[in-house]
Amino acid sequence: MVLSTAVLDTVEQICHTVADLHGELTRNELVIWTAGNVSARVPGEDLMVIKPSGVSYDELGAEKMVVTDLYGELVHGSLAPSSDTAAHAYVYRHMPEVGGVVHTHSTYATAWAARGEPIPCVLTMIADEFGGEIPVGPFAMIGDDSIGRGIVETLRGSRSPAVLMRNHGPFTVGKDARSAVKAAVMVEDVARTVHIAHQLGNPMPLKQEDIDRLHERYRNVYGQQEAR
Ligand SMILES: [Zn+2]
């Protein structure tokens, strides 16, 4: 596939954004070695920008990013795309509202995934950002559509932008890559806090009506709408 100059300009900008956002994964201590990735949809095209496979985070400039179609086939760039590309691509194919996907093995969120236990909605921050408990997706093997299918099926039944794939780790989505990174940071933070609360006693659940009100308020009123 040959990309037009206009599309290439857009792609270049997105490569910079996605490269910078990988810095947030290390800054927030969500990843070790090369195990975590951010992708972004190219708006209006059936394309995505994603991290190349096996490149360390301090070498990850915009020029290293790869562009694939929404079936994970390389369209632009010289490196092989991330081994999680099929999962990201499946999400973009089936969730048109999603503009960014993030995957990490961040410690506390992955510990919940190892137990196959959803993170209960016991904090206003969880109600705000996730709209309820953070759900667990099925165990799925890497290499075909099973991870993507598990992510999409779980997220469709939930308001949460994060799913804890069982025995694996969190995948998060957002309207753009930055929102998906934010959800990845948040899911690790609440996973840690609720874990600590669990060790010391029984966290108190929020009432459903309070969760609904908090989530609505956060989505519609809170903050500078554009800056989120
Ligand atoms: Zn993984």
C-alpha cells in the first residue's frame, strides 16, 4: 500500500505522539524490558501506529514506530510490529469509537489478573474513571484473534476502559492513545490501593447509584474537557 503525502504527514505526527507516550509507561513504572505497548488509530484510515517488537524504550523514537493495517499487516516502517499487534488490530476493527490501545504487565493490575479477580468499585476514583468494577477477560493464547476477542467481548459488557486479561495483564482503551495510557496508569494505581485495602480489611463497596452519579459527573462536568 502506498500512503498519500497527507496521510504520511498525519502518520508522522501520530508516530511522535505514540513514541512519547511509551515514555509514560516507563515514567509510571508500568513496564519492564520491552513488555508493554501503545498504539493509535490513524483517524479516517484503516491504519494504526504501534510499537515495533523487541525495541527497548530508550531507543524508541518516532522513526522506529511501525504502521500496520487493521489486520496487523505492515504498511510502513522497517521493523516488525509488536507481538500484540493482532490484539490491538482486533480492537480497532470491532470498536470504532476506540482511538488508542495500551497493554502492560504492570505489577498490581497483573496480580489481580493472575487471581482472575475483578477490581471492585470501592473508590470514587474507580467509579469516576471505570464506571464500576474493572472486569476480568478470559484466558487467551497469543498468536491469533483470541486476545482481541476477549478484550472486546469483556469491554462491551462494561463501562470500564480497562480489562484484566486472566493470567496475563491489563489492556486499556481510550478515545485516543493518551486516554488509553491514562487508563493504564489509573488501573495500576487503583489495583495497588485496593490490594493494600484488602490486606488490612474489607474495602467497603460503593452503592450503584453513587457509582452512576460519580461516573456521569466525571464524564460530563469534571476538568477541562479538552485536556482530559
Ligand atoms: Zn502481554
